[in-house]
Amino acid sequence: MKCRNCNIKLDNIVNFGKMPLANRFLKKNQFKKEFFFKLRAAFCKKCFLFQLTESPKPQQMFNRNYPFYSHTSNGMIAHFKKFFTFTKKFIGKNSKILEIGCNDGILLKNYKNFKHLGVEPSKNVANIAKKKFNLNVINNFFNLDLIENNKKLKDNYDLIISANVICHIADINNLAKAVSLSLKTGGAFVFEEPYLGDVIQKVSYDQIYDEHIFLFSLNSVKNIFKKFGLDLVDYKKQTTHGGSMRYILQKNATKIPKKVLNALKIERQKGLCSVEKIKKFKLDCQKQKLFFVNNLKKIVKKYGKISAYGATSKSTTILNYCNIDNKYIDCIYDTTPDKINKFSPGKHIPIVNHRKFHFKDHKIVILFAWNHLKEIQKKEIKFIVNGGRFIYHSSKI
Ligand code: DWN
Ligand code: SAH
């Protein structure tokens, strides 16, 4: 397998085995025809891009039944308000803003009083952005074809924004070229994604699944986008999604600030550009798998089956990589109507309405939505006060 950015041979990092689609929650009659692919991560020693070697077709993942609705987290609603405030410095009254992957409008709604456009391929969530929040949204994939076939989109935007989307787009050069074409000279491209540094440090291998084709770093982002005249001019570390990075790029910047040059150097010193250091991640994943499975076995022996909280995309990687099924976990509580009363991908654990979570019934619960800990602790305060404990798949979280 060759690097999706620079086409040189990749170094294998870790193999998670046969994996279903992370967000393909099933009805019983769909079990037999379930789709699987090989989930394997690799690293490019030239451009430092951490990536999947195989990825399902985008239409298989992003369609009219995409079950992730961004508005389900109040913490993320507040976060995206702050994202908007951060980007105010790039726009004026008459600026035009484009969002790549606006989902149900959680970020784009903040730009409602500007000339704006969202591009979102998953029809169900795009419809919410359009109908509930009255936003301008094209129900399509953002790519070069879209820009080349729509003259109005070319050389048109002062600001392009995106959150947790760019890592979902397999043809990264096509994406970068499309962004560059639609941005005005001097315009800004601001996007944020789960950060490779956090995943390595926390051994949060659950950030790796079909939709997350890339885990970026400052160095890999710089290397991908500079070919298309998009220069990394700033960054801002984020705590969302277990540790993310906001990247700020400018079309044809005149100068790269010292702050960025220093941060690129620090990343190199930390080993984020070293294939030898990144290869250690495989061992860390295996250790955490062993830790989690042994811990779970002990708990189940003592208390019987336990429950989990948050039917996240991330949980699909944990459950399938660790081979944990209904023998250990009776159900996963969740707020999403499209997931409730269905079964988890691959391991077929029932998804139950979070309203049925009664604090007295549980002593220990696996928190799959660990990135929303604060928000969930608040909701389930009785569970915590009653001595309830959340556990995780990694001891480094
Ligand atoms: O990149 C992506 C991110 C932004 O969102 C996508 N590829 C898919 C998705 O990833 P995820 O499923 O891991 O996202 P979250 O936000 O960690 O998990 C959301 C799930 O947790 C939903 O199913 C809802 C559930 N949840 C809950 O049951 N109670 C969430 C919250 C905040 C809650 O209080
Ligand atoms: N931005 C939101 C949604 C992230 S989930 C948030 O941070 O909460 C990933 C989203 O990317 C999905 O809504 C999916 O439909 C969208 N997506 C995937 N590929 C895309 C592409 N090529 N162009 C635009 N959006 C895309």
C-alpha cells in the first residue's frame, strides 16, 4: 500500500483485524449480510501521515442513514460557538464562508448571518441543517469535481471551515486542491481533527475506524497542503474528542510564524515524525487490549455482565479488536433514536435508550463516550454519587 499523500511505500503500524463499519448499527435480520473490511494503520516516513491502508467506499458510510448527529452533545454545541468566535478575525460583513461536512448544522448555524454554504453528503443530517436551522446546504461530497463543475464555488470563499471531517476524506490531494481552488487568495482554511499526538499518548486506538482514514499532526498537515499553496500559519490545541488540533492555513501566506516552526520542531522531538517511535504504538495497543479484557473478565466474574454507555463509532473498534460480545456486556445505553433498539456493529450488543439507565442497577460501567465524560457525569450524577464508576479501554485515558 502506498501513501495516500505522497505515493511512497508505507510502513505497517498495527493490524486491528476484521472490522465492520463503525456506524452501521443493525437490525437482527441484517446480521448475516454484515460488511467487514481489514482495519490496518500504516505510516509514511516521508510526509509523516498516519493512515488506513484500506477504506470502504464513502457512499457506504455517508448516506441517507448516517446515524451520528452532531447536536447530541451540549458540550460540542458550546465548543462550536467558540470555534465561530475564533474565526471572526478572518471575516467581515460581506465575507463568504463554506463548511465542509456541516452535519446537522452545529457549527454552520453560528455563521447564519453571513453568506454561507455547507457541503454535506449524508442526507438525513443535511436535511436537519436545512430545515431546522434554515441553512444553505448542498447534499453532496466536497471534492474537486464539485468545485470544477460549479463555477460559483471557485475562488469564492474568504473562509473555509471544517471539524472532524477532513480525516474522513480518502483522496486527500483531491480535497486539498479543491479547498485551494475555492478559497480566495489570502483566505483562511480552519479545520480541527483528532490529534495523532493524543492518540499515541493515551493509546486511544478507538479513534481508528473506517471513517477516520487519517490521524493528522502539524507536520503531516503542513506537508499535505503546502503543495496546493495552503500554508500552515497557526494552530490551537483542543480538548474535544479526547484531544484534537485546530489547524489554521492561509492561501499563499507570505510568512510562516515562529510559533508554527517551533511547534513543528517539538513534534519531531516527541517522535511524531519517526517511524520507529510510531511503531511502538502496536505494542501499546496490544498491552491495552490485554489490560482491558483481563479487567473485564475479573469484573464480570465478580458482578456478572456489565453495561456500557455511548454507542460511539469508537466503540466498534474496541469491541471488535478486543473480541467482546454480549457475554460480557448486556447493553450499551445511548441517546440516538437511530441507534436505539438496534445492535452494535460486529458484536451485536443491544443499544438501549439512555432513559432506561437506572443508577441503582450499575456499579461499574464502560464509558465508550469517554470524550464526553464531563457532560455524561453531570447527566448521571446519581450514578456517581451512589459510588458508580466508569472504566475505559485504555489505562492511559
Ligand atoms: O468524527 C466523528 C465524530 C465527530 O463523531 C464521526 N466519524 C462520528 C462521531 O464519532 P463518535 O460516534 O465516536 O462520536 P461521539 O461524539 O464520541 O459519540 C456520540 C455517541 O455518544 C452518540 O451515539 C450519542 C452518545 N451520547 C450519549 O449517549 N449521551 C453522547 C452524549 C454526549 C451523551 O450525553
Ligand atoms: N462536523 C461535524 C460532523 C463530523 S462527522 C462535527 O464535528 O460534529 C463527519 C461528517 O463528515 C459526516 O456528517 C459526513 O457525512 C461528512 N463527510 C464525509 N465525507 C465528506 C466529504 N467528502 N465532504 C463533505 N462532508 C463529508
